[in-house]
Amino acid sequence: MKRLVILAAAATALALGGCTGFQPLYAQPEVVKNLASIQVNAPSGRTGYLIRQHLDDAFAKDHAVAPAYAMDLQLGEARYPRGVRIDNVATRYEYVLTANYILKSLPSGALAKRGSVRVELTYDSADQPYASISAQQDAQDRAADEAARRIELELAVWLANGAKVAQR
């Protein structure tokens, strides 16, 4: 048994030894600083508000610093009935959120990056109206959170790789 533990420790040490040159995205101060200086402009409405809040949290938005980038968001939402009962009432829905973003450098307004993320998730619909509304709103919040996470990762990778300004 002791021999097995020693062999496992040695194998782990060898495997981790091959990870030279690895550097986490957030170990680069420019990435964190630039993410914190993005001003998010989301469309009005509940989902727009939710995704803006999630992005501000993900970017660790610093409201005391003038923004270096402005992000304009366009959102598309769709809801599809799934799991239809014999009386033609859906018991489950698929919610799809598509977020298209354009990142512009400030103050010039030059296009820096554009992208799109799509989040698909399902939720149960109850017979009680309040429970059904609550489930739908929870799905909106979860989708906005996931879309914000994906946008944050795309931008962090872009910033870590040198943040080349895109051409129109």
C-alpha cells in the first residue's frame, strides 16, 4: 500500500512537471485591468439588465475609472415548448439566449472585437402560474449568467493574446 502511494505521488509530480510555461489568464495584470474598464451597454428589459449586471460582476467593473472600451450588446431570446402532455400543454421549455456583442475602443470608437455567444437551457413549467413564471425568470437569469461567463472568457483570451484591433 505504501509503495502504491509513493508511485502515485511520483507520477503526479512527473505529470505536473510537464506544465511549464502555463500561465493563467488572470495572472496578466493587463487582462484584469482592461476587463474592469469595459462599459457595457445592454438593451432595456429584464434580460438586458441581468446580463449587464453579470458582466459588470464578471469584469469587476471599476466605476471610478474612465472606460477604455464600450461594449454594445444585442440580445435574442426564444422559448420552445418541449415535453408536451397529451392535452397539448407543455411541461418543459427550452430557452435560448443569443448575445451578439461589439467591443469598441474609446474614445475613438474603433471596432476592437465582435462576437456572439448562444446559451441553451431547459426548465420545467408547473401548473401553477406563479411557479411557471418563477421558473422562466430563473432560466433567464441562468442564461444571462452563462452568456456573461462565456463573453468574459472570450474577451480574457483576446486580451491575453495581445488584443489586436479588428478590421471592419
